Amino acid sequence: SASSGMKFVASVLDRQLPPRIGVPEIAFLGRSNVGKSSLLNRLSSFSRKQAGFNDEARVGKTPGATASVNLYAFYNKKEKPLLGFVDLPGFGYAKLSKDIKESVQQTAERYLDTRRELVLGILLVDIRRVPTEDDRIVLAALYDMGVPIVVVATKVDKISSNSLERQLLDIRNGLGLPEGQPLCVSSVTGEGTKQLWNVIMEGAEI
Ligand code: GDP
């Protein structure tokens, strides 16, 4: 049916921002391959189960997606949008040409700086990697702009429980995070996704 589920709303290029649809928005950030689309899909199917939604659009990698801002929305069965997920690909990380990179940076910054609907930023980092200077710059920029932020470590199924604690500490210390962060998720096993969904719902006050 076309009446419920997660829907793709818009992908905008050339310094535009997505249309406002009057619902709280969550922005997802992180370097490419960090597992963002997998997580968005996992959250989508998770929310569908929880709220009785039908799944619709899968979050995919469309051509040009690295240079665009993508908005997805969860609709309830009455076609009422409830929540928006905004994918800010490449912000702070883009391996792109200089021109495109500047355009992406400016668009993402403008979005983060001005969007009244934005309630939470989610910065994804790979559990297996030591945080980079890029991660620190993105995080500092979000703090500067007053965006509430949660750091999420992806792909936790990929490391042994022995090295998990060590990696968590490296990420927490490397990014100066509070106790309890990063949250750990796996889009393969689903670990941590319910917790993250709850954090999102709290942030959006839904
Ligand atoms: P994006 O570029 O950030 O959107 O990253 P993708 O979601 O496309 O994931 C990049 C790669 O990592 C793909 O090969 C995924 O299958 C893999 N991947 C993503 N999330 C997980 C995870 O939780 N566990 C494992 N084992 N692999 C994952």
C-alpha cells in the first residue's frame, strides 16, 4: 500500500534543503561505509514492527547521493508524517571534488544550523576504528551549532567481546564522550537497535 511506512521524501542537490514537513527530524552523519544505510533500513523495519507500519522505501545508495541531502519520513497509517530521518552524506568526510565538497559542507552546515525541526544528530563511527580528526571536527561543529548529539558505534558484531571494551574506551576517550556512549549497534544482529530507537523517540518526544 502507499499509505504507511517509511517513505523517501526528497533528495536535494545544489545547496537546497529538503522541504519542511512539520515533524521532528533526526540527522545521521558519518563517513561513507560506516553502515548508515544499513542502520536506517534496520531502524525502518524495526519501527515498522513496533508501530505496525508497512515497510516501504529502502534506504539505498542512489547515484549522486554523496552530494545530496536525503530526507525520509515515517508515516502512520493515516498518512500523517511522524518523524523525519535526514541523511547528511559526506559531511566532514567527503572524498569528493573540491567544488562538490564545499557545496555538501555548506548545505549540511546550513541544515544543521538553521533547521528548527532538527532534534538530534546521530554520529556513526565504526567500532573497529580509532576515531579520526574528521570525527572530532564533525562532533565539535555539532556542539558549536547546539545540536544535541548521540554517538553510535556500528558493526559491533564484527569484533570479539574481548576487544569490545577496549574499542569502546578508545572511542569514548578519543571523542571525549560521556559515560554510556557510544551506543553499540549491529545492523546484522539487531543488537542495540531497540535502544537507539528509544533514544530517537525520546529526542523527538514521540
Ligand atoms: P554507508 O555507506 O554508511 O551507507 O554503509 P552501508 O550501510 O552501505 O554499509 C557498508 C558495508 O558495511 C556494507 O557492506 C554492509 O553490509 C556492511 N555493514 C553495515 N552495517 C553492518 C553491521 O552492523 N554488521 C556488519 N557485519 N556489516 C555491516
